[in-house]
Amino acid sequence: MATRDRRLAEFDGAGEPPPGLPVEVLCEDHSGTYQLPFACRYVEGRWQNDAAGVPVEATVIGWRVPRMKHSGVA
């Protein structure tokens, strides 16, 4: 259970994300917790894939604002 708690702590979004904001989501199923590999938006009470606009068919248990990616270039 430590892994689930650790992952959930990394997704610190409380309540609903601001309208129109693409976010990273943490999902859970019978196999455990996992982050979806695409950004999502919360629209009219439902999660959807930001790019495709299709509903997310998973149980979302947390969200966060996307983290900055380092390019590795100095």
C-alpha cells in the first residue's frame, strides 16, 4: 500500500481542476495505480482525453498540474 499512498501524494490536486486546464491524472483499478500517458481535462463532471476529447474509462483518484520537463540542454 506504500506505493499507492506515495503515488497519490504526488497527485495533490484537490477538488476539481480549473476549467479548461489540461492535467495529469492518476487512475486505479484491480491491478493497482497508474498515470495515464496523456493529458486530461475535467469537463461537465467527467474526465476526458485532452487531445482526443473522448471520455476516460478509468477511475481517476488524483490529478496534478503537469510537471515541467527538463530538456537536458544547458
